[in-house]
Amino acid sequence: MDQRLSELNSKMQKAIEIIRGDITSIRTGRASPSIVENIVITSYGGSQKLKVMEMGTINVQDSRTLIIQPWDISTINDIYKGIMEENIGLTPVIDSNIIRISFPLLTEERREEFVKMLKQKLEAGKIMIRQVRHDKMSELKRMFEKNEITEDDRKRLEEEIQKMTDEHIGLIDELGQQKEEELMKI
């Protein structure tokens, strides 16, 4: 059973990492490579992420400017098009061999939109955690019905699973609170 709880914890941790990566893409008015690095770019007849080492380098020039320097200059228009299609509220500018992205200051209204988006992403993360819990609870029920575990073991494991679920949902709430503070900071 400890192995099953360890597996459950691992699945919940993966959900936390997915959410952590997802909310880093919400921009806060400051330049950060994480905002654009997961954008999928179509070039060379296929698709790949913009991340460093795949398409080029992403550098922060100052607190409000990102510079993207493609490895292959022939992909610069593909990168530009991919960023525009992602519709993240940024306008890239091709400047000879680089793409420059300036981050405008966020208005209060735009900040509130990002907070709403954040809350949707956080709720999706909580749903992932609850789904993992549901699957494990169903497995316990089947094991109990097949007499593979006792009623006491089932109750104990259900309590441990719920405790683990509450801890991971708490982590999601903490991530959300930190990001919301970051978004609302002027």
C-alpha cells in the first residue's frame, strides 16, 4: 500500500508541476522568458517549442523587453507568426536578426483579466488532483469488494488519500496567491 500512496503522491506532484508551468505563462508586466518559451512554432515542416536550445535564445534586455535570437535566421518569420497567433497580448518586432518584444504596463482592467485566467488555471489543477484522488478511491473500493483489504485498511487509506489531496490543493492555493500578488503589484 505504501507504494500505491507513493504513486498517488507522484501523480499529484506532476499535476502541481503542470499548474506551476501553466501559471508562469501568465504575464505580470515584467519581461520573463517563461511567457514565450512554451509557444509552439511551426517551421521546417513540423512544430517545436520556442524554448532555449530548440529555436534560439531568449534573453531579458531590461525589465520590460525580451530579445529572441533564432539559431537559424530563416525561422525569424515563423517565430514572429507563432507569437502573434498565440494571442498573449504581446506584439513582437523584427529588428534585423532578432525579435524584440516590449511589455506594456498592465492596466488595472488587464490585471483583473489575468487574475480571472489564473483562477481558471488553478481550478483546472484542483480538478486534476481530485481526479487522481477519485481514481485511487475507486481502486480502494474495488480492492475492498474483492476482499484484498480490510475495512479498517480501507478507511485508513481513504483518510491518508484525503489528507494528501488537501495538502496538494493547499499548494495550488499558495501558488495562486503568490501569482495573484505578483499580478496585482504595480
